[in-house]
Amino acid sequence: QVQLVESGGGLVQAGGSLRLSCAASGRSFSNYAMGWFRQAPGKEREFVAAINWSGGSTNYADSVKGRFTISRDNTKNTVILQMNGLKPQDTAVYYCAAALTRFSTVVASARYNSWGQGTQVTVSS
């Protein structure tokens, strides 16, 4: 399994931007599809974005489509979530996750093998 560490969270005003990073340690990072999830207080964890092993395929939740962009750099074992046009409803703890598959993007949280500790994103109105 890979170990994941997120960074880049913080406090931002509505309309602003943040860039979340997820650093993976361990071998064969390119064997993993990667995803971002978030969990707001009192709510269930929800899917945000996913990217396949090569970066050639991505998937987004409807709520973030057109505002967020997921990318990866397999030479640096890193996944990025660029978040633009942030809204107060984007406030949550954001988690990076890894799924051992080269088949496709992965949306279902149950299919992910490894999770980071999370990073807080707070968007003020």
C-alpha cells in the first residue's frame, strides 16, 4: 500500500482558490488510481474527483465540475486538486485516496485501499 499525506488546505474567501497536494510514498505509484473525497461536519464523506493511473482520464462530482481540476505527476508521486471559484458549501475536510487499479478512474470510496489524514478547507462567505 501507499502512504498518503495531504497539504494545502486553509481558509479562503468565497470565489477564491486553493491547491491541495497529496504526496504518496511507496513503490509503484503509477499502479494506483487516485481520488479526492471530502466530508463536511454532520455529513457523509462524498466523492469529489478521480484520476486514472496515467492521468488520461478524470471524473468529477457534478457539484465541482468546471471549478476543480485533478491532475497527477507520476515522476513526483503527487496528485493535485486545483480548486477555483470556491463556495462556502465546499467547506470540508478533504481526503486523498489511492485505489490499486490501472483499469479506470474509481468513484466508489469502498474501492480505495489507502487514505490520507485529511486537510481542512474552509470557505468564508
